[in-house]
Amino acid sequence: MTTEQLEIWASVATLIERLPTALDAQLQRDSGLTHFEHGILFALDSAPERSLRLSVLAGYASCTLSRLSRAITRLESRDWVRRVADPDDGRFTLGVLTAAGHEKVTRSTPGHHALVQQLVFDAITAAQARQLATISRRISSAVGPDSGWSPTAAAD
């Protein structure tokens, strides 16, 4: 790498380390959730009928089914999510957000969004935010072919 690339990479690597830590700290303090758990609840809340196949949810979360299963077990123990067989194809399991889970994500989201606003969007211009979106999509595509979660995809 060139000196300039190394400087850029140092900035990206620092961001990759610091941002998740800050997001986790706020969610843990205010809601007793990890960022990963909040993401699961938010994705389910955004989905039709507040339900997704666990394999789809794992793809959205960029995690293994094993990691997702452990998180779902924790969320089930709090009565925020339940697992049911997919009525369209019993080979699949659905994660279904419960009423208590909907309430939890509804209460935890404003504080989380406020922190994202403060740490990300208040730190850059609108034009830089659009560039960040383009850059993030390109890097994500280079890492893997899955498009990941988006609010519009989850609502389809």
C-alpha cells in the first residue's frame, strides 16, 4: 500500500473499531440490547407480518445461522421473538417479532437513531453522506455478493 492508502486504511480501520463499540454501549446502557440484537429486532419489525426466515435474517445480519440462533435464543428468553415453522415450507424456521419485541424495538430505536445521527450524519455534509453510501455499497460488494439488509428490501 502507498502511504496515502495506509493513512486511509488507518482511518477506516479505526472507524470499524470505534463505531460498533459506541453503538453497543448506547444500546446496552439505554435498552439492554447489543447492536446485533437491536438489528435483529429492527429487521423483523420492518418485515411483512414482522416475520422473516432465519436464513434470510442471517443474510441480512451477515452472520452464521449458529450466531443468529444464539441471539434468537436470548431474544426468545425475553419474549421478544419466537420461532415457528414456515407454513409455506416446513423445512424453514421463521423468526417472528412478538408484541413485547415490537414495543422493545419501538422504545430502543429513537435513542439509537439519535446516536447514529450525531456520530455519522452530523459529522459530514449531505453530499458526503451520499458519497459514503456509494462507497459503502462498493466495498460491501467487493467483500461479498450479498446485498445485505435495507429498509426497502425488508418491506417487500
